[in-house]
Amino acid sequence: MPFKHIPVMVNEVLRYMDCQRGKIYVDCTLGGAGHSKAILGKIIPDGMLIGIDQDEDAIENGKNVLKPFAANTHLFHDNFIHFPDVLSQLNIPAVDGILLDLGISLHQLESSGRGFSFKRNEPLDMRMDKDSSSSAEEIINRLEEGALEKIFHEYGEERWARRIAKQIVKARKLERIRSSRQLARIVLDAVPSGSSPQRIHPATRVFMAIRIEVNRELENLDRFMKNAVDYLNDKGRLCILSFHSLEDRIVKRRIKALEKGCVCPPDFPKCVCNKKQLAISLSRKAIRPSGAEVQANPMARSAKLRAMEKISI
């Protein structure tokens, strides 16, 4: 089945990545390969694009989409947190730009058959990497009520987290929860009628929260942000597209920390932590998609782009 996905803010990504001929760039979340294809168009004939994705479907699709640029492309089936290992395999110590797109692809929602969406009745899986151990079905049927409530509240910012968790535990005593539609019905029964905006299905936040938990998305992002700057050349760029306030908060705080450098208390007479400023933010606020792009691609609605540049120490 064709891998469907529309890349978000392509022109903005190209501008903030400062893509130049002959340089090396990493797309840590290949997805539909739209960003990678645009980057390659700027860096050929002698530049290099390294594409990484934990979804095998994305890698197979990328091989086809990027076939005209095969001589300039290296693709790896892996999680983006392992990008230093990928660079090591290629004997590359640092690169000129890193892109991380944290959005879920249209393919995963509509065609993967892994239960990312409640619009189709699919197995309750939600693993981006089909080889990873813990699926959504296992989490929903194994975790205690309090743990489920915490996931829904913290990752989904769900107002009715407690009621939903209680209803799930009650329902699974009667039969194992195995499908996306089955879970959506349970959530719908738990949420008071009329308490959610009409345009948002009551299960939306719950599904997002479970997906984040299954794929350890926030944990992996935090881990990635701690050392990404170490693998940038001087004046190298890091661009991150986030689609959730919790993701954006992690990115924003890390960029601010890299800009600040010293973490000593303000009343210290001199710096003793020896931390130096490592980067500068390339925009005062997060960049948002244009109204025209959101109209053409509603999935871009919640996107935020933040970018930074590494500076010489």
C-alpha cells in the first residue's frame, strides 16, 4: 500500500536548516521522505542525506521516493535516539544539520493497520517499530488503574483520566481489550456526553497518550536533546517539528539551556560549573505553519518548528 504522508513546513525547514551543496544532513524521522527529498534537492551533487526511521514501512517507501538520489543517500531502520551509532557506522563524527519531525504519519493513521486511529477497527498495537516489545493492547490490559490514569492525565492532558481508567479496568474484566474501536467505545462510555468539543472525538487524547507511552516518545526526545548538539559541526543546525505541548516544552527548555551555558546561581561571584554557551536559537518564538498550509493539510495545524545553530566554543 502506498505510504501516504504530507510533509509539514517544508520551505521553513529548508530555510532554517540552511541546506547547502556538499554538506551532510540527517533526517532522524524519515516518514514519507518529503523533507529528505527537498533537502537532497538542495545539497546534490556531492552532499549526503542520512535517513533514519523506526518504521520499516517508512524505510521501504524512502528507498523508492529517494531512488533518484541513491548515490547521496544512506537509510537506516532504527530509532532516532541511536543516530550517533548510525554516524559511527558511516565514520562521520559530526554533520551540518539534523531534522527531527515528531509527527505521526498519515500512513500510520490510515494504512498501517496498527490501531493508531479509532476511525478504523484495527488491532490495538500502536508500535512505530513493529519489533518493539510492548504494544498498546498489552499496556491497556496490564497496567493498574492508577498507572493508566497517570498516562492519560500526563501525556494526553485528559480531563476525565480517572473515569476513563476506571471504565477500562471494568471493561477488561469482562473481555480483553484488543481493538481500536473497542477501546474508543469504552472511552466514549466513560466521558460525560457534551463534555468534549464536537470537532474532537472523546478518545483523541487517550489514543495519543497511549501512543506516547508505547513508543516512549517523550523519554526518547529528552534523551535525544541532551546530546544532539555534540554531533553538529560549528554553525550546524538542529530543527525540530513538534505537535504536542509536552514535546515543544522539552525542545524549548533544552535550546534555552544550550543558549545560557552557565548554570551557577546568580549570586556566585564567578562561574564554577564551567558550562559554556553552545548554541543560539534561530527564532524568538516557535514557527507556525501558514493558514494556507493548514487549510491544505489539517495535520499541520498543531505543528511548531524550533531551530538552533551550534556556535564555536
